Amino acid sequence: MSGPPIVAYWLGGGDRPLTVRANLVLFLGISSAVSAVVYAIGGLLTAQVLLISLFVGPCYGIGVLIGSKMFTVANETAFRHICFMLIAISALVGLPLFDGLRP
């Protein structure tokens, strides 16, 4: 879960949105590649996980495409507000509020 703190850190600086976006794409790309290798070595990439990724992958791709199109339209203030909103949503969704309800 290193993504949200890194995003908040770069958004808090005075860099232009294009620079922030480039830094984030590079950081998250490298982080994802390293995680995939570690998961593969640890045996966590099972057939079930790969099958789930076939369904989730297109949704992720569509989100990236929409985000890329919106980036060229949004001004700097809107860009930062949208990013902070997404960080807040990810923090709320990640809270373990319903762990006790699982069978």
C-alpha cells in the first residue's frame, strides 16, 4: 500500500501535474513489476488469481484509458482534487470494517 502515501507526497509538492503523473507512472510501474516477481517466487500467483485477473484487467485498462483522457482536460487544481479524492476513497474502501461479518 505504498501508492497512496507516495501520491500524496508528490501532489503536496509544487511540481507540475505532468511531472507528478510521470513520476507516479514510473514508480507504480516498477513497484508492480517487483511485486509480480515476488508474488511469483512466493507461489502466490495461482491459476485462480490469474483467472480473476482476466476479469479485473479489462476494468483496470478502461480506468487507465478514461484517466488518460481526463488528464488532458482537467486543470491543475481539478487534477489535485481528483487525486486526493481517489486517495480518500481508497483509504475508506480499504478499512477492515466488515471483516467480522465474513463466515
